[in-house]
Amino acid sequence: MADDNAVTLYSNAAITDAKKNPFSIKVAMAQMLRGGAIVEVTSLDQAKIAESAGACCVIVSDPPRAGISRMPDPSLIKEIKQALSIPVMAKARVGHFVEAQILESIGVDYIDESEALAIADESHFINKHNFRVTFVCGCRDLERR
């Protein structure tokens, strides 16, 4: 009997090598966060405290400024990434694919295309299939149906 978390495939055409199937890597990365605490941080000190308190991941965000919401400083993200042993996530504005490219290039483990930040493009979200990094997307203002 297959493991409860495994997907059994009966097709010979299935891609089973994870290196050739980035989607399977993305799913596995998302599963790593399951049941853990993700702590939002704005500094290296906060990130170290979160890790020592048992966080499974930190999400780096830009410190709040009056009327300005944007991607966090890439040098801060790099500094946190080098100092911690847990995954690091960072926020990018909705539709701002250049921010996502920057975050991927500095090595974040996850990108949060965040509606909490200023929206760069309301009608076009980032095409996540063009990236190797895993995206997580929160949502708000869901209507009850």
C-alpha cells in the first residue's frame, strides 16, 4: 500500500525524476511548512529570535513606513538567509515579476506574492511557472458563497 502522502501514478509517461519536474519540488517545499509556525520579521535579530523559538520559516518584510509598502531590502534578506538554518520567505508585490526575479536570484526559499503590499498590476499576477522557487499566496476579502 502506498504512503498516505504519496500520489500513485499509473502512467508510463509520468515524470518521476524531481530534477526534471520542478512542480514536484514546489509541492514538496510547500509541504515542509505544514503545521509549523511562520514568523514575519523585519530584522536579523527578530529572525534569530524566531528561529530559536522554533519557527519553521521566517517571512522577511519591509519595516512599516508611512504610505510605503514594498519588497524588503535584498541585502537584509541575504543577511538573514546566511544567518539562519530554516527557510526564508520574502514578499513581492502582486504582478511585479521583477521583484520576484530579484528574490529568486538572491536565493529565497519561498516568495509571497502579497496583496498586503502595494499592487503593481491588479489584473496580472506573476506567472509562477516561470520560476523555480515556490510561491505562497495569501488572500483576503473572500466572499462567502
